[in-house]
Amino acid sequence: TVTVGTTATQSLEQGLAKAWYNYEEYSITTVRDSFGISSITNNGTADSAASFTNSFNNVGYSASILATAHPATHYSASASYANSNDTADGYLASSHRYYIHNIGAGGIAATFVTGQFLGDLA
């Protein structure tokens, strides 16, 4: 618990990422580093899923995923939805499935992918 001043307190663990990763999925899925991630599954070009070491309490966690495409294409990309159908069925308490895309380019294989997941663990 962190106390600021005389009255403002917050439980520090609520503000920390419960899981994160840094990996490449351009040629093969190579995990550079991670925390709280048990595996990353490559389901095909631009379609991946991260499985959590410890499940979240529910599917209301926050996911932030950013990517950079192969240097020859000069795309920056994001994964703002769970799959190519733009539905949220990729949000599970035990894993998160996402589709890496770029506006105007569709799904792309990325050389640098980072993800952070915040929420309450079960």
C-alpha cells in the first residue's frame, strides 16, 4: 500500500502489469522476454494468442498490444481487437487472442511485438 499525503492511499499491486511480453512473430515465434505468460501461440499470419501463467479474475482486464512490421515495409501496427472478425471472443480469463493489423494493409507479420495486461488476477 502506498500513502500519498495523509489520506490518499492505493494498493500498489492494482496498478502493476500482471503479465507482459516482448516477442517476434515474423519468421518464427521467438520470445525475447516475458512475465506472467506461459506461452504464445502463432495461429497464422498476424493471428496470435498469449496464455497467462495465472488467470485473470474475469475478462474485464485491459490489454495493450503494439507491433512493428518487418523493416522493409515500414509499418507500425496495433492489435486493437481480438481477431480478424473484429469481435471480442479473444478475451478469455486464461488467455488473450489478438490480430496484428495496419490500416490499409490488413494483417501483418511483425518483427517486434509488445503486450501488457492489467487487471485483477483470480
